[in-house]
Amino acid sequence: MSPRNEKGRSDGTGAIMNIPARIGGDIERILLRSLRNTGVSLLYQDSDLRVVWTQNVPSAWAPGDLYGMTDHDFLPETEALRLTTAKREVLATGNRDSLDIRIAGDEGARWFDVWIDADRGDDGAVVGVVTTAVETTEQKRREQTLRTLLREVSHRSKNLLAIIQSIATQTGRYSGTLEGFLGRFRGRLQSLASTQDLVTLSNWRGADLRELVIGQVGRYCADPARNIRLEGANPYLNPNAALHIGLALHELAVNSVSYGALSRPDGFVTICAALASAEAADALTLTWTETIAARDGALDEKKFGSVALERVVPASLNGTASFTADGDQLEYRLVIPSDNFEID
């Protein structure tokens, strides 16, 4: 038997809770006042499931007095039926039950965890039910957001793996040796990783063009401020566009370091982004131009770099591209449809 004395009463664990005499008679009032700060709602219903007493009932349930009402009078019919069924079972068996309910509103749905307990009279018979409810809306929304993010991560991971598989296949097709394959493949993976970092830092929104250019081309320059000339607009690219345009910039930079302007300390490349094209007024035309020292036979070879620039990248963006070398001038022109970017 739990110990009791004149100064206090048991908390149910055998410990004595000392209650000052001046508030002993007001303990219920104090507890109810404290309840308002907890977000916990209480509702007492008789054996006919009519409301007898409430405390801290959420506004999503009802704005006014619920005395004499049943759940069907103030809750959505579907949720009221679920609660009524559970409460009648508690009345019949005396066993506790719990469930969660969802209430739609003008500001969005709200969720509540609900516990239903039997209230027994002096003879032990069940005479009513006590309903305790706690709002879990924020938790539910966080869970929904997390599930959405996980689906998005899964989708983007599959896309990224497909890109890597394509790069591996095409790199292998145009590599004569294992050493050559590994060197080129590592470089392309680093390019993807660099762009992926930008996309991740933006919470999967994408990357702006200038950041992408500096990240992909700047690493191959002795002095990026001098070796890279950026002109025109600075669109914000969506994740898919950022990944593929980043790959194109990587291939152009590697080619330039091998036999173009970036092979010389004082050389430079010009990258222009114009918000118009012959194909569409709202498309983005991205143009890379540079001066090459001499025509190299490597430019005439079909290899992964040219395949990526002329076929893979434009196809992934539903755009078009051209790659030409005329005399000592090299130009790559990529037309990007407007659904791949936005302008701030």
C-alpha cells in the first residue's frame, strides 16, 4: 500500500508529494491551468458519449462550448465515426484504446494523437470515457517532408548513376588503354562531383551559371580572373541542366588545356550567355569561343568529348549544339530551352 501522511500524498510510485497547505484545496485548478501550457486537450463524455466537460480543446475541433454534444456534432463525419466506434468499444470492455485523427482546415490539415480511457464509478462499472488528445501536426509535416526528400534523393541518385554509367561506357569506347580510361573517367567523375556539391548546397534547386563555370573551368586556369571571360546573363540552372552543362564545360576545359587557349598562361576563353536564339526567343544560347594555336588532328577525331558536347548534353536538355573549329577559332554553341533555367 502506498505510504500517505498528513502533509502529502503518493504519486503512485511510493514517493510522497508534499503539497503546501495553502494550495492543497486548489490543486485541481492549478493542474488545469498548467494543462493549457502543454498542448494537451481533455474531453469527458458520459455513457451516451455526450460531452460533460472539456479542457483546452483545440480550435480545429470546435470554437465554442461543446457541452451536450457528441463527436458527430463538431468533428468531420469520417473521423467522428472512427472515434465513436473506438469509444463504444472502450465503454463495452473498459480497455484503453488509441488512434490518430486528421482534420482538414482552411490552413491545411491538422493531426492529433488520441487516447481513450474508461472512467469507472464507485461500483467499478464504466460510466464514461476520458479522451486525451495531443496535436502532432508539425511532426506529421516533418515526416511528410522527409519522405518527399527521400523520394527525391532516390530519384536523383538513379539519374546520377545513369549518367555515370553512360560516361563509363563512352569513356571506355574511346580509350585505347586502361590507364587512359582511368585518367579520363576520374576527371569526369570529379566534374560531376563538383557540380553535385553546388546542387546539394542549394537544397537541390540547382546552380547559377557563373558558379558552375568557375568550378568546372577555373581549376584548369593559372589565373581564372584573366583566363575566363564571362559575358551576358547569369541564369540559374536546374539540377539536370547544371550536371550536363557542367560536363560540357569540363570537356571544353580539358580540350582547351590540351591544345587550346588554356594551354598558354596568357590565353583566355570567352563564355557568353545570351537570352535569345534563332530557335526560340526565350531559350538560352551558351557560347564558348577561344583561339587555338594550330589546327590539331585530334579535333577531327570522334571521341567522347565531342560526342558529349554534340549529342549527349544537348539531348539531355532537349536542346541543340554545334562544335566547330575554323582556322584558329574554336566555337561551341549550346542552345538551352527555357525549362532548364530561370532568371532572377
